Amino acid sequence: MNTKKTKTIRADSRAELRIPLREIAHARSGDKGNSANVAVFARTPAAYAWMRTHLTAATIETYFKPLGVGAVVRYEVPNLEALNFILPDILAGGGSRSLRIDAQGKTLGMALLEMPVKPPTA
């Protein structure tokens, strides 16, 4: 007997639907001293258009605020359909000083891809 539960989504509930960012993008991250950068690459041109509107520096800063991030800066990289975010002070001292498990910020890209977002409209 199949006991797997499924969630039925009505057409009028689309506004409440959230998906992980990883469904429309992939990312790469790394350290820059005490700061890190996260590059987010859209999977489609439509996803890039959505990201340019919805993935603001303020949104990313709010998402990473529990890790002590400073003022986030966003750069657009249109030829790669990507956005690059600089996350100052997020590494608690950087690779040689930080006591964090991920002192080089390698997992920050994966963490960002777990962010729930409203899906782009087709």
C-alpha cells in the first residue's frame, strides 16, 4: 500500500507556492579573506530575468543575517545569466582565523540554493 502523501495545489493558491532557489538556478561560492562571494547562475533566460528582479542585495543580506553578514553587494553578469553577491564579514575572520566549520564559505552557495522563493511565471 502506498502511504506517500501528495499535496494538491489549486490554481488560485499559486501565489503561496514556494520552491527552493535550486530549481531555477545553481551556484558557486568561495572565500575572499573575511568575506565570501556567491555566484548564482540561472538555468534559463526566464529564470535570469526573475533573478534580476527578485534576488536583490537586500534579500540576500536578510537571508544571511543570522551569520553576521555585512552590507551585501550585487553584481550582474548578463553574459553568463548570473548574479554575483559579495558577502562581507560572513566568515567570522576568514580561513585561518575562523572557528566555523566552513571557514572558506564553500557551502554558502548551497545554503542560498535552499532559500524558498516564489517561482517565476512561465
